[in-house]
Amino acid sequence: MTDSETSEQLYPRRVYPMDAHELSEEQIAVAFAMTSRRPEAFDEIAEQVSLEKAAAFNERWVLGYGHASVAEHAVVHMAVENVSRLACDTLEDNRLASYTEKSSRYQVMPEDYYYVPEELANHPALKKEYDAACQGLFQGYMKLMDGCIEHLKETTPRIVSERDGAYNMRLRRVATDHCRAVLPAATLTNVGVTANARTLEHAISKLVSSALIEERLLGDEVRNEGRKIIPTLIKYADKNEYLAGASGQQLDLSRKYGFPPEEPAVAAAVSGDNAPEVRLVHWDRKGEEKLATALLYRHSNLSYDQVWERVNNLGPESRQAIIAECTAGLGPHDAPLREFEVMDYSFEFMMDYGAYREFKRHRMMSYLPQPLTVVHGYRIPSVVADAGLAAEFEATVRPAEEAYWKVQEVSPLAAQYLVTHAHNRRVVSKFNLRECYHLFKMRTSEEAHFSIREPISEALRLAVEVQPQLFRHLKLRNYPEWWPHSTED
């Protein structure tokens, strides 16, 4: 019997789940944590970990000594319902969690489906105007839907053998996709959240540190419900004074150095045919050298500086050949190697709020949005314009903009609830080349929503324009007309 055979018999491979029905999330976390100091199998350790022992372990090691990684083994599935999209944005602003949200692309929202901020509780007249503005947006949403469906019936041919129900559903989906643009950030939503205890604690701290009342209340509820599952691991999830003060501090600095807050202005409607506003504000001019160095470094025994020097001496043709060979085998669903993370691009987008909500789902990037506002105008979706409903769209949005400025005088944060999905938002974002491959492939396809497809397509064009050699083997579902390479290369 060989040594390897003996080893396999003594230590057979085992792969098995830790049953969350038999063990609490805190017990599972402790069983995993104890393997660093205990020789037994995980299930044997778990048999010895009572709820009380789990709580004591977490109290000592996670809370007392700061071994927060233990909390990553405890997972919570949290259902969150009827929160505004504005508050949902903050809840979802955590990289290491998973979210599935109610879609306004596929569901029609009822007319009273919006949040009224408690910041207006002591301003009854203003609250009434806010309520009227939201009602106007939802009523306009329904009218636009009806008008667009009538237009689509006249312009959209029926597919052969398509039944009435399927045809009407198809038209309704297109209308919903375009008319949702008038829905405000106050629109309610449901979201399913899956997060480990460490991430959930951070999410709670961020929420309860917010200056927005709804977000603080949401943070309290998430914490209270979370403690039913992981009572010890989020025991001290609370307001973070640094986070609570950071936004105000940044605002004071902006004013100090001559960047005044927004002032009332007449928002400009933007035609659906206009190109999105996208700027490439930074790109790594040594990206080719960095990427080729990283690709060769992994299987070298040289230092990074030594590899870097040799790669620089190779010349551009050899460097590009290295990159090409490492991307030529990419399939349509493959992610490039992690080495592609060593270089990045920074873009500034002016995209509508609906597009932003899809854009921020790509949480591997860094994004810095400015507050929601009406000063940058809004975009009228193409189907609405084609249906001759542009004037109806503008008439629907105008009262909400007027109410925005009045609410802004009382609470700039609460005024954001009145910003529609059509209004433009400015955001700067940095993402590495590996994320570029994913983002560009997914969001430039014909299946992507037009509001996100167009700015990302422009970002792709700008990146390829400055460094075409890095995108030669990018697999797109739909190649634009300007694409500089043959897809067969």
C-alpha cells in the first residue's frame, strides 16, 4: 500500500453542508471558526457547540478580540418590503451581499405606491403638495402607459401565431419599460437580501447613521430582525459617528472651497435620440505594460520590478502578443484572468436615475454618485416621444420639480424622493479591466435596458479608442458598427 493510498483511507475526502435547520447560523460560524484550533471534523465540532457556547465564543472572539471574519460564516436571508427606492439604494450599497429587487420593468406599480417622508410631518401644507406631486406622477404614469400601448398596437406587428394575451403582454411590457421613467425615487419596492453577519452589521451601521429618517428606521428594523437569527454577531451594530458626520463635513468643505449647493433652475427635457454624456476622466497609460507584467509574473520566480523591467524592454508588439494569447481562448461566458484587475479606467457618467439603479448593481467597481436632483434635466423615452406624448410627459414631471424645490428648502435629503427615474444623475466610477469585460459585455447587448445600454456603449467606445489592443478579444453579444477589429481575429 502506497503512502497516498494510506492517506486517502485515513483521511477520505468529505464534502457536506452544515444543515441550517439543525444548527443556528451562529453555531455554524463557530464550528467553522474552531477548525483553526481543533482537529475534529466540522460536524463533530458542531455537535459540541450549543447555542450558549456559540454566543460565548462570539462574544469573546468576534466582539472582544475583533476576529470579525468569523461573522462571515453566518448568513442571513432578509425580506425587506415597502421601502422607497431611495432608501433601498443605501441598503444595497454593500459589495459583499446579494440583492433581488422588485422590477419596475416587468410590473405595473399601483397609483398609491410611494413613500411620504417623515421630514415633512411638521409641514402639513408642504406634505400635501408633496403628496399631490407623487399622485400626479403615478396618474401620469398610468395615462402614459395607456397612450403608449395604443401607439404600439398601431406600430407593432403581431408575431405569427401569437395569441391576443401574449401580444398584449408584449406591448404592455414595452410600455412599462418606457413609462416607468416618470416614477419617483419615493416609489416603494421589495428586496430580498442575502448577507453574512459582518456585511449586515456594516449595512445596519450605515443605515442607522443616515440623516434620512426612513433609512434610520429601516436600519433599526433590519437590526431587530437580524438579532433573531444572529443575536451575538450584530449585537453592537449601531450608529457610526464617523459615517454620520462625513456627509455634512463634505458639504461644509464644498461650500468653503467655492462649490455652492444647487439653485433652482428649469430642468431641460432631453430627446431620446441624444447621445449620453460620458467622459473618460482617467485611464492607465501604462496599462499595457502592467497587464503584460502581471500575466508573466505569476509563473516567474523574479521580483515584480525585474519582470516589469523585462516587459518594458520587450516592445509593444511582444506585449500585445502576450495579452492576445491570454485572451484568445475566452468563451462568451468566461471572465478574464484576475491579472486583468491591475489596471483601471475612471468614467464620469450623466445617466438617468433608472439607469443608475441598474449600473450600481455592478458592485465590484467603485462609484461616487452626486445627490439626486432635478437640475440636470430629464430624458423622455423614445416610445413616449414616438407616441406623441412628450408634452404629456413634461406636464406630468413639472409639478414634481416644482415641489422638489419647495421640499428642498425644508430638507434637501427628502427632496430627493421627488426626483423621477427620468432625471439625470452625475456619477463618477472606476472599474478595472476585468470588470470592463463583464460590464461591457452584459450592458451593451440588445437585451439590456436602453437607458443603461447607451451610456455603457459610449464608455466602451471611449476605452477602445485609447487602448484598442486590450479589448481585441472582448466577446460582445452585439458588436457596434465602429468596432475596430474583426471578431474572427
